[in-house]
Amino acid sequence: MQNAISLSQKQAGPSFSPSYDPWDPISSIRQFGRHRLTSVEMTISNLCNMRCEHCAVGDTLVMTEPDKLPLAKMLSRLDEVEHLQTISITGGEPSFSDKTVKEYLIPLLKYARSRGVRSQINSNVTLDYSRYEAIAPYLDVMHISFNYTEAADFHQVGFAKSGHPVAFETAARMYERMIDNTKRLSAGGLYISAESMINYRTHLKMAEIHRLIVEMGCQRHEVHPMYPSAFAADLPVISKREMRGSIAHLLDHRDPSVWILFGTLPFFHCSEDQEDRKLLARLAGEPNVTVRNDPDGRNRLNVNLFTGEVFVTDFSDIPAFGNIDADRLDHLFDRWLAHPVARGVDCHCPAVNCCGPNLLVKDMYYRDIDFTVRQAIL
């Protein structure tokens, strides 16, 4: 079997590790002393072969999508980003259309490689293996979602919003293809980061989900609480106590050789809740475990390649605050930082490497809290 990747084409530079996560805005704030635009996320597809119940952009998915902006327009705007360090490509399923892969996805990855910029694609990796084999030589991180313990979970979660029945046998084949593709890509040398969401379905199953992720050869397991927003706004919400319990159980049963990256946690060192601080202290002391600050609106913007509109994130309730047709991305980022909403979460606590809550967390748990005047309780 031919390897998925020619390792000689891998990007030069440090390997991803708990001490090197270029998507974390703590890196740019240390480097520049303030938030800078170092990461750009691009939505390049509204097509997808799944309709997951937790998908934050599910209401934008279509059967036939309009034309995208000329790639040259996006590349010229990326050229203008002074401190660009990472790009992320998302959808829909970015690899759904072979035309999009050839005309947008691979050229964007080649651009990143030529500039020394690290790249990530968000994919469900359920399509034919050859699709990912073509992408792999130019890609740094394949980011997948994995919230399952068996094919039945995949069937139930992955097609909950399809609007029509999907046969279990069809879903089971896709589930097995996803696992096989992940194993083959990882064996070929591609960095696979599998994300799981702590929610009402998974919070008691995280250790088993972690075991399967390790068996697939993933180098990193990302764990994020799920917050009800946009397309997924009607899903049940678990309590902070249940969330803490899920994380503690995962830590008790994890493979310590695999990096676990937690993100968008609703727990902070400045919290008056001792249990929150106790969990954070444990996370800080665990080897091969990190807590990533949310990039959205901190060091990253999202560009919709169909309209050119620029958002804080691809699923934000905040309307677009500019368009690449008229504005440079650095200028739009500065405009966002001056926005009252951005200023309300613009805090940084160097003592605990924390950049405060993201917009969803603040809205859900801390709506009346001013984080800019709080301090870590050490």
C-alpha cells in the first residue's frame, strides 16, 4: 500500500506538542503584547454528506451551492496579513466537491506551505480515501470530529438533521470508512487531531471515545464542551458539575502518551467556584494535557468564500463586520477589537496563561460578569 504522504514534503518547523500550539492566541499575545491577527479561517463549502445534530453551521448547508469568490482575491488578502501564522479550512465538508479540492483547497494549502504558515482542515473523513491522499502532502493538521463508541452512535448523531431516513447499513459503512481513512492517514504520517464534544450523549462515554481515538492512531484528542448555538441551539445542556465529572473521568482513564487539548471550558482561575479552580489545577499538573484559549476573535477571523463577509467565527450570532472586497483583514481585526462585545472579553491573565471566556461561554455562564476586573485566585 502506498503511503498517504510523502514525508519529505512535510512542513519544516517545530512539531505540534503541548509546548507548540500556534492556534492558541496566548502565543501571539506573548509575542506581540496584544492580540494580533495571526490566524485566518475560511469557509469554502456549504456541501456536506452528513447532517449532524451538533453542527453549528447546519443551517447553511445546501444541496447546490453558488460560485465562490475568485481564489486570487482570497490569496491577495492573505498576503496582506502581516503576522499570519496559521490557516484553517472548514465547511460543510471541505473535500465534498472534487472541483473545490482541486481549485481551492489544494492551492490554499500550497500557499500556506510556501509562506511557512501552518494549515488545518476540518473534515469528517468519510469520503473515498483518494480524496484525502491528494490533500495530505500539503496539510499540517487533519481535524476530525469523533463523538462515537460504535456505528449506532454515528448513525444517530450524524444524520439527526437529514430530514429523511438514512439506512443504518449506509451509516455503518461510512463509520468504518472514517475509521479506516483515519488509520491509514495517520500511519502515513499525517497529523490527526480528533475532536470530541462533551454533551448530553457523550459525557459518560468520554473514556471509551478516547480509547477508540487512540486506536485510530490520532496524535491529539481535542475535548470541548458543546454549547447550544445556531443550528444546534435546541440540544439539551448538561450541568457544569456533569462537565467536570466527565473531564475527571477522562483524565483518570486516558492514555498518557496522547496529548489531550481541552478548549472553550467554562472554568476560570478567577472563578469563585472552588471546584472549577480545583479542576483547572489538576489540568495544569497533568502531563500531556493543555487548555487552549479560544482563537475566535482573539487571533482569528473567519472569511466566507462565497460572499467575502468576515465574521468573528463561522457560527457567530454577531453579524459580519466587513467584507474582503473592501477591507484588509488586519483592519477588520482591529475594528473587531474595538467593538464593545470584544472589549467585554478582552482580558489576559499571564499568571495562568488565560485570555478569558469566549463569547458563547460568557453569554451562557457569565453574562453579568466583567472579566476585565477579575484576577486569578492562586
